[in-house]
Amino acid sequence: MNDLPFKLSALALSFFSAELIAADNNLPQEIIVITAQGQQSPWIGSAASSFRKSFEQQALQIDAATMLQQIPGIQADSRANYAQDSRLSARGFGSRSSFGIRGLRLLQDGIPLSSPDGQGQFSSVLLDQLASVEVLTGPLAVLYGNAAGGVVALQSRWPVENAASVQLSHSQFARQQVLSAALVKNNHASSISLKNAELQSQRDHSDARKQQAQWLWQSLLAEDLKLQLRYDWSYDPLLQDPLGLTAQEWQANPRQTAANALLFDTRKFTKQQQWSLALSQDTAAQSWRLAAWSGRRDVGQYLGFDGAAATSAGGVVDLRRPYQGLDLSYSRQVDSLRLTLGSAFEQSTDERRGYVNNRGDQGDLRRDEEGEVRSADLYSRFVWDLAPRWQLSGGFRHSNLNFDVTDFYITTQNPDDSGSTAFSKNSAALAVNFAQSDQISWYISAGRGFETPTFTEMAYRNSGEGLNLALKASTNQQWELGNKWQLEQWRSSLALFLVNSENELVVDQSSGGRTSYRNASDTKRTGIEVSALWSASPSWQHQWTLTQLNARFEQAELEGKLLPGVAKQQAQWQISWMPLQSSEWILQFDTLYRSKIATSDQNQLFAPSSTVYHLRLVTESELSAMQLRCWLGVDNLTDKNYVGAVVVNQANGRSFEPALPRSVSLGLSLNF
């Protein structure tokens, strides 16, 4: 298929949507976003690239990347491999991650899902009980501290009425069931949700089982004083890993499984639980919020090699990660100035052991260490209405991070990898917004942020013993110019941005079971994001998004090379149709285009471009006191063989993760 005609049409038109189709087929009158200032403000009046997407009409979900597509600036790659977490990047931030999510700040109800060193994942989140997601990119995102190249903020669906629901979904690759119940009485409300999922991809050795539970409770203790409690539990007893494929293997048969996956029985299990608390009070003159959280994540993983070398970390990973945190903020309105002051404290401990992988059985010990990272932040944010049409906003954040590693596995061949290091960094941003009219606004913003190495990246040096203390934090300077336009039937946004980064981290060498990193040359990222929503009639709606990103290394031996894992172009077009005078069913057709992607810093190999089509039909009806909703979905309508995601800088060359072939899913939801 020739993708050029679609690319040209996508470049010619650009549209924005912050909501899925509303029940009345019209654009929402006003979208409220949570900006980097930590308070609600109208979308058109915020000086930031912010995007809100609701999930009222969604089918059951297991992959966060699927939910986060069609958001400008976000590259959400679906791996079709449940042993590896969803892969996300924003304007190139997070693109170097070979597993999990780096460089982005992940939140749920204001509670961090990211650890203090910048590692994060969505696999423990009960995606089906989310009400919306808000994405913030650009200079104002740096006000969230370490590794905040962008912010992805999930909002839970808090109970508002007595209800019970049963949701079922079935396809050739996934079977999911969700049970939920909510009870509301006086000033108190609670809900509980349980999920079971059995999954696989088109490849052998890809079975997965997941169980999740969530309990929500909120109470109005006094006037304007609200308490929210959330408990999350997830358990993945089996996540088989078919591993990535080389380019030759993918071209020959994209549905095959890597030989090492069968030889070493590559698989993973995880278990995580977390308590979260938020106490807040909000009045016209002032507000405050206290948030606290504590949890633990356990991971066991069998990798695709034995890890028997004396200096290896092993081919079997055994990780226990207890963590906790506290965040306190206070805001006050003084005339035309809204000022927020706050502090945050986070701590995470990695109790990590590694063993030899004896073809699927745990062997001798190869790693035994404990790593702790602590962060303490002070921050301030403000919004100042300078004049009726002019607004100044921004903030400052000071962050202290301390890393300590104690190595308990020391032999004559395996050196002592203990060590400690600390980072003290400042982040700052400033933005000006001009409201040309009630329908059009312009803004310009600038910011400076940073990203420290993670524990994984500091673990080894290319020679000698101890932590890689030579690694520096990467810093970035960002500039952005944007426009927002809102009419009765149109909503659009445009953002031009420039990001200069220093000391980007890249793989230095990988041998003997150890991978070391180094600070590379500077990078430069320039791009444009355009998006819009057009309600052509009460029955027809069009949504377009386009991201053009040129991300390259600037100096030394990598000069001119593209950042791996980053698509230069992304474009999406969604057409929605509803019968006139009826909102009981919706038909949606999606087209998604992504350009080729480099798999390594040296740009020696690229995953080819792809255009994929999806179709979805949703129907709703009332049966007495019960609401019935059905959905029928066809993903990858043309059954295209394409690469869903790349694993960057793979020394063994297995960089391609095949996407799923055409799949048909049927779902049913009963709400009482």
C-alpha cells in the first residue's frame, strides 16, 4: 500500500478533540483541564499543549497504548506482548526505553505511578474504571520535576450513584470480565471493581493471565472538605514473553516466536498493591490538598539468556519494590493572582536478586543488591491575570534526589557495585497567553527541565566496579508557540516547539551480561502538532491529529542520526456517524499512520511505516431499570503485517515486536 496520499491529506487538514462523541452529538461547550499550575482552567485559556480524552464509550481495555492513541504529541506503541509494559513517548521523551516507561510523569488521581528515578508503567492500572486522561506536553510539564518530558494524568471513575454493572468482552486474542458495584449514601460513596483477563497474541508462547481489583471511597467530611481513599491490587500469575524478532525473522514470518523464548521459557509474573489517600478543601479564596500513598510491587522474570557469566546480573530477575510518598500543596487567590506552594517527598527501594536461567529453571545466584532512591521537592506555581485578555503563568521547582546501592554479592570475579550519588536540580517555566477573542487565543512558553539516570542505567560501568557515577542528568530547554481556536462546530489547536537537550543517555556497551550507559551528544527536536474536531452535522463528526517531529543527535559520532524509537510523522483520522435524531448507536472508523522508526542510535535498521484501519460499532438501549450497551470492533481491518513497537538498541538484533493481525471483538455491558 502506498501511504503517500494519506500523508498528504493528513498534512492538509488538522483537527482537535478532547472528548469522545457526546450524547447530544455536539461539541462540549467548554473543556476544563488541569494545567501545570495544579488547578482547573478552561482549555482555551491555558497556555499549554493540553489534551483531555474521556472514556465513556470505550470497550474493555488491557493495553494503555490503545487508549492513548489519537493524542497529539504522544507516540503510543502497542507491543502485543503482555510481558512488556506499554511503550509511550512524548516529543521524543521516553523513546530510549526498551521496557516500561521513562521520561514521562505518570499520575492517577494526582498520585504518582512513576518512581522517583523516572521509571513507570501502566500494567497495574484498572483501565476500565477510568473516566478520562489528561496529557500535558511542552515547557509547563517540567514543573512536575524529574523525568517530566510530559505528564499523563489518569482520572478514576468515582461513584456518584447506586449502581452495579457486568462487562464482558471476547475476541480470538482476549477474554475479559469486569464486575462493579457502587453505593452512595448521604455524603459517602464507595465502589468496588473486579477484573479477570485471559490473553494471548498470534504468536506461540504468548499466553497471559491478569486479575485486578480496585476499591474507591470518598466522603464529604465538612463543607468543602473531601476525603478520598483508593486501594489498587493487581496480580499477573503468568505473562509469557515471545520476545522480539530480527528484521529477517519478521519479514519471513511475523507470527513466529523467537527460539530463545522457547529455550529459556521466557515469562514474567507481577503482583502490586497500593493504598492512596487524598484530603482536600477548595473554596473561592483558597484551597489545599494532602496526598499520601504506599505500596509494593513484586516482579519475577525469566529472560531470554542464561546470565551465567560471573559478572552477569543473571537471566532470572527477582525484584521487590516497596515505595511511599507524600505531597502537600496550598493555593490562595489574591486579587488577580493565584499562587500555589507545595512540597513532595518520595522514596522507593529496589530489593533485587538475579539468578542463572537454566532453560526455564532458577539456578545459581548472580546478583543480590538493594537500591534506594529518595526525592524531596519544593515547588511554586502561579497564574496572574495581567489584563482582561492577558495572562502570565509559570512556576519553579527545586528537586533533590539521592541514590544509594548496597551490593551483597561480591566474589573474586564479580566486583562490588555499591555506591551512592545525588542530584540537585531546578526546573522552571514561564508562559504568556493572549485571548484575541472568546474563540481564539495565542500563547508562548519556555521552560527548563531535567532527567536523572534510572537505577537500571546507573547499575554498571563499562570497566571497573561500582555504580556508574560518571553519568550526568540530562537537561532540556523547551520553547513553544501555540494557537487555540474554538467555534460552535469547530475546535482546533496548533503548537510549534523546539527542544534542546544536553547529555542524552545512550547505551555504551553490552557484554558479559552487563549493559552500561553514557552521556551522548546534545539533541535537537523541532516539530509541529496540529489537531481539531469538526462536527459537520448532528450525524457526522471528524477528528484529525498530526504530529511532525524531527529529533536528531547534534554532535560527535552520532551527529545527524535520528533518535531511535521515534516516528517522524504520525497522523490519525477518525470519522464518527450517528443517525439523525438518535444517539443510541455510533459507528466509528479510524485511520492511523506512523512513519518508519530507527531501532538504534546508529540508525542501521528501521521498522517500516504503516497505515492501519479500525472499525467500531456501539449500541445502547434501555430495558426497564437496566442499561444495555454492546460493541463490535474490528482492529487492523485489512490484516496488515506491521511492527507494533521496536525495542531500541538491542545488541542481539531482536528489535521488532509484531502487531496483532486482524481481530474481531464483541462486548456486552449491563448497568443496573
